[in-house]
Amino acid sequence: MSVFGNYAHYYDLLYRDKDYVGEAEFIHNLIKTHAPNSQDILELGCGTGNHATLLAKTGYHLHGVDLSQEMLHRANERLSESPQELAARLQFTQGDIREVRLNKTFDVVLSLFHVISYQTTNQDLLAALTTAKKHLKPGGIFIFDVWYGPAVLTQPPTVRVKRLEDELIQVTRIAEPVMYPNENLVDVNYHVFIKDKTSGTVDELRETHTMRYLFKSEIELLLSELQMQLIESQEWLTNQQPGFNTWGVYFVVKS
């Protein structure tokens, strides 16, 4: 089972406070700025399909790819509950973003919520970027966000506890980070307790998500290897200049 296997069951609850509507609008504005005639989008690491569904409502055709069958099961559940007109603009495929080839090109490729930071080696990063390049139409753009190195090193991650509940379950998630400075990696060790409100039973999960923090100069170097051009990089959602307190930075790239 993938690292997101059990995670998928309570993923939407954990991130219900995430501003998916605002993020979809932000992405839409980036597309209108840099590739205004875009119609179809490939999302690498689509998760449960929140961004994809919102962007489809804007009028785009979305093809989402994710490694986790469990995440895609939830995405397809959402699809089955959508109006037919909306569902016709959405498609989901299981695949590894380092290797998947759909034999189709798109106006835009997206990889959001730090999916690129899950590519922890140079080989993984180049493979994921190559997938994006292979699926871009001429003049198309690739938009992705990462954990930004200057901020991670200035404000290192700390232990965090998150508690949430809905009508069915209560979730407590403890995140304990371990940093590896010579590899530019952080292990985020999750200890999760899920209480069933009906039965009172508690499930306990442990997961480790290894994340790579990245720097603009190394991203430019990797892109140059693939003859791709960085055209914009700013703070996610604010468009401010990235700095030592900017954990989330997005990059817009042309092939």
C-alpha cells in the first residue's frame, strides 16, 4: 500500500480548511496570464480530485494522475456524484508521475500541494519534470509548488498537532519532523489516531512522508537539463517575492 493508502480515508477531513476554491482561482489566473488560450490540463499528483473538480467547473478539461488507488477511488466517487456535464470534463488515471506516459499533450501541466517535493532524489526530480515536458503542447506551461529551501532552513519544521472531527470520526494527527541537512530532506513522521464516534474504537496509524526542500537555483539547473525555461516564481497565493519566511513557492515553466 502506498504512503497515502490509509491517509485517503480521512484526507479530505484533514484538509477541509484548505482554501481549494481560492487556490483554483489563483491557478486559473496564472493560466490566463501565461497561457490564456488553454483548454486542457494534466494534473500530476491529483489526490482526491479537489483542484481538478474546481478547475473543471471553470471550463477546463482535466486529466488527473495519482499513484494512490485509494485517493483515486475517492476522486472517482466525487466524479460519480457530479453533474454529467462536469463529469465529462474529468478523467483520472493511476500512475507514477516519474514514469506515466498518456500519449497525449496538454496546454497546462499542474503539480500542486508540494508533489514535486516528494521527489527526493535528483533522478526522481528529473523524471517528474520530464513527464511534465513530454505532456506539454508547444508553448504550454508547467505550474508546480515546492517547499522552499531558504524558509525551511530559517524556520525549521517543528512538532505539530492537528485535531479535527466530523459527524463520523475524530482525528488527532501528530507530526514530528527529522531533518537531513546534507540531503536537503525532512522526514515528517505522522502518528494518527482515528476514533469512530459510533463504536468508540480507535485506529492508530504511523506514516513517514519524506520531503525535499528546493532552491530556485537548483530548479533552474534541473530545468536547463531539459531545455525548459522558468518564467515566474513567487510566493504561493500572494505573488510576493520569496524570502526567508516563504515556505511555499510556485514556479511557472515553459517547455
